[in-house]
Amino acid sequence: MKNKYKKLIGILVLAIIVVFAMVACDGNGDDNGDDNGYDNGEEVDYDNGDDNGDEDVDDNGDEDVDDDGDEDGDVDGGADVAEITAWAWDPLFNVAALEIAESVWDGDVPLNVMESSQDDIVQRLTTQLASGVTTELPNIVLIEDYRAPGFLQSFPDMFYPIEAYINSADFVPYKNEATSLDGTQFGLPFDTGATGLYVRVDYLEEAGFSVEDVTNVDWDELIDIALDVYAETGRHFITVDPNDTGLMRVMLQTAGVWFTEDDGVTPFIADNEYIATLFTVLERIIDEGLSIPVTDWAEFLAGFNNGDVWAVPTGNWITPSVMAAEDQEGLWAVVPIPSLPGHATSVNASNLGGSSWYVLDIDGREQAAAFLADTFGSNVDFYQTLLTDVGAMGTFIPAFDGEAYQTEVEFFNGQRIFYDVGNWATEIPLVNFGLHTYAIGDLLAAALQDYLGGEDLESVLEAAQAQAESQLN
């Protein structure tokens, strides 16, 4: 009975997340979600539909017996399967990575990759897990790091621990935190959203500054430089989308804090001095006229491809988009992300986006785990191919010394940007992304507009705290 009610509570938590995620969705999103780091309406965390009702929970009986007849929710996943099924989105990135992994794997079980949008995968996975029917589940599924805690906390018995198959110390620490629950690692860390500050060297030099002047600085120091650059060149600093909370997340993680307390559930807004600081930083950027407002991904790209702004603070996945402007070769550099001013615990390293691989605790679990372990979990050469052919930066530390990561990129004046970003990734503070990343982010986006409109900062954050507690607890 205890496990039954635990599962019921988990499903109800997911249902709450669905409501606020769907309210937040503006329909602009692409299939990559935050793997391309931009909030284009990909906040649809879960959609349980009608399959999450009490009737489905009761189908398991009072002793929480699953379809395989095991009590306490333990699934017999020992039987082998004829093929390993994997769910992933983005054929040019995640799916391509799986295909390369299969090509280098020595196993004798074929891999069947089923590609669809991230939203579709989230919906189908949630529906299947909530129903208790495992026959339609994949052996491997890709889950965005911001969404993973909701699945792990709500369905802990349905994911297969993978720590026995890999050496966790081989992966950057923040990804191990993002893929674990109560000290047990369930996900194999995949790509990194390690951030950098992409800067136009020519605009800086025109204003009398060098790349070193914007390296390892805080936001206030950078804004001071931005004011001079604007005065000398007329170039704005960055683009700002009022509905995108990606930059907020970047700023917060530099300090190792999040929108929620350490439990990942309790809203942490009103007394969060780091949120107060990032609000004042954003206010200064906007009020000083240093930003260009954008409303979608296309406008975001145009801002730096057209030379309208001289800096792009975001995840390393933006590199191909920066390099798309071939006429700007030699004009760019990448430096560490700024820290939050006034906070000694804030560092020049952060993250935006990223996903990891999870094995479902069903038949074929050992085969699926072995496939991931032999490829994404240990193969240095595989990661060189992944970076060269797909442009995907992994979080497997031994790969950072490989040839591909050491490449001097001519577009960035010979800078070893992949090696640099890999090193920065090892310094990213650990945080618990919790259950409400997107829901609270939406509340803070609205609160920021209230603050920019003239309302008192303390009052705005207290109101957001009260709203979060009312809606999410």
C-alpha cells in the first residue's frame, strides 16, 4: 500500500507540472527544446492526459504488483530482447549520435531508433509510465536534464540504475548531479550546455578593449565595458527576449542555486538574493539601452549574425550558428560566462540545456545499459567522431584530450574553443533542477516585467513566491 500511494503522489505532482507547463507553452518551439538552449515554448514538461487518473493506479492492485507479477514495483528486466529500442529527438543531433554509437559498438543486438519531437516523447513516456503498461516503452530514452527530476521522482522504480556500468568520475560533476536521485545515478550524461560569452573582437578593439578585458569578469564589469562599446561603435551589447528565462538560469547556476530549495520542490524566490541580483543586472542592461529586444529564435540569430550585437552569452551549442556567418571568420572569440556581481560563490562557469540517456527497467535493460556503457560511457574515439561529424560536445572528461577537442578553430582565430568549453564544463556548479524549472521560470519572467515597469523589487519577488507556493505546492 505504501508504494501504491507513493506512486499516486508522484503522478499527482506530474499532473500539476503539466497544467502550468501547458499554460506557459506559446507554440513557438522547435523539437530541440533547451538542447538548443532557447525558450521557444518548449516548456511542455509532461502531459499525462486521462491516463494518469486513479483508475490507472488502482489497476496495479493494493500490493503495487506490476505487469510482470513482481511486488513493490520491481520489474523483471532480465530477459534479453531481439533489438534495443531508443527514443530521441532531432535527427541531426541526438539521433545521429545514436547511429554513430551503433556503428562503433561491438554488440550483436541491433538498435531501433524512433525519432519524434521532444514534446511527443515526453507525452508518450509519461502516459506509458503512468498507465503501468510497459510493453510500449523503449529500452533507452533521451530526457532533457531540466525535465529528468520529474520522471525520476515520480517513477523511480521504472528507471534502471546505470552507475555499475560507468565510472561517474569520468563525467563532469554537474551532469552526474542532474542524472541522479537520492545518490543513485540513473542517467548516462550526454551533451553539455556549458556556456560561454561569444564576443566580437573587432567591435571590442574599435572601442579600445581586448578579449582579456572581458575574460573572467562579472556582469557589472561587463556592462561598464558595454556602455563604452556602445558609445564608440553604436553596437548594442546583447539581445533580450522578455519571455525567455534561459539567461536567468545561466546566471543562477554560476552561484550553484536554483529556483527551488535543495529539495527541488519548495520555491526559493523571495529570499533568494541571487535572483534579486540578476533582476538588477537585467534591469541595468535594458534601462541603459544596451539590449535589442527579440521575440523568437530567428530574431535571436539575426542579432549576432547581422552584427547588431557584439556579445552572445549562451550555451556552446550556438557555435555552428555563430560560424554560419562565414564573412565574420576571425572576428569572434569565446570567453567564460560572467559571474554574478557581489557574490563570492558565483563563478565564471554555467550551463544552459543538455540531455542525458536513461534505461527503462524492462526486458533488455542489461543490453541497453551495455550499449550505452560501451559507447557514450567509455569510448574516447567515439566522442571525437561525435564532435567532428555532429558538432555534439559530450561531458565525458577523457574525451577532452582527444584530437577533435584540441582543434584550433580558424573562425575563432585559432582558439581551441571545444577544449576550453570542456574545461569550463568541469567547473559548473552543481544544482538540483527540481520539479518546477519551467513553471517558476514563467512566473519570474512575468515578475521581471513588473519590476521593469517600476514595481518594488522586494514586493515583486514576494508576490512571485506567494504565487509559486499557491500554484505548485
